[in-house]
Amino acid sequence: MFREMRRKKQKLAEEECRAIIERANSGVMGVIGDDGYPYTVPVNPFLMGNKLYFHSAKAGHKIDAIAKEPKVSFTFIDKDDVVSREFTTYFRSVQVFGKAHIVTDEEERQRAFRVFCERYCSDDMDRYDEIMAKEAKAALIVCVDIEHISGKEAMELVKQRG
């Protein structure tokens, strides 16, 4: 179903891919947009088990696209250093594929909002209840059931590892 990585020496272990996702502040989600065109948008995702979550406004291009076709992909860029003297880029990135749906279970939704806030707003958790009372009704939580994760890094980085 998913292609095997051609350059296997550059493949990252799944645990490392997950660590990259955990430390990333953002990822770019791709959906099938209007008229079949790809549509990509940055989001602030977070992992809970084998699921990726993010929050969203209740309406818009990405929500419309997910409603029509739940298959999505994400790209996380961990390293992107252009090395001009070598005419190359030292890169490390992760791809995630899965199916997205809007979380309708209120308990799961609240748990995801809390994890999101702990991840991205940890300095202001003392205001969590106040903010959630005002803002949570205007937002959705989207869950992506992960079907495939792969990561790759530049051969130069593989060599540096030894």
C-alpha cells in the first residue's frame, strides 16, 4: 500500500520519527483540496498513542477537504541545513499518512485539548479552564489514525552517526 523507501540506509527508525514529531512545533498537512488539487496547510499537531491530533476552526478549506476525503499526509522537517560548499542539504524529515476525522466524543475532545495546551501553552496552564470556557466551543479537534510513518535523513548525517 505504501512505498518502501528506496534508500534504506537513510531510513529512520519509527521511534526516532515519533521523537521528531514530538519535538516539532508544526507540521504541514496535505489534503485533496478543491477540484482535486493538493492543498497543504501548517498545523500544530501532537501525538496521543498511535494518533495525531490538531485543533482547527469549525469551517474552512481543510475541514471541507477532510469531509470529502479523509486521507491526509503530514510532513515534519527536523533539519534543513543547506551546505553550499558541498552543493547539498543536510536534511531530516518525517512523513505521516493516515485518515482524519473530527472528534465527536466529548471526553476524547477534552483530553486532546488538554494535551494540546500542555504541549504548546504549558506556561499558561493556570488559565486553562478560563480559556477553554471561552475558546473551546469555537474549535474542533481533528484526529488522524496513523497508517504509515517514515523518516529519512541525508547520507551525511547517517555517516556522522557512525
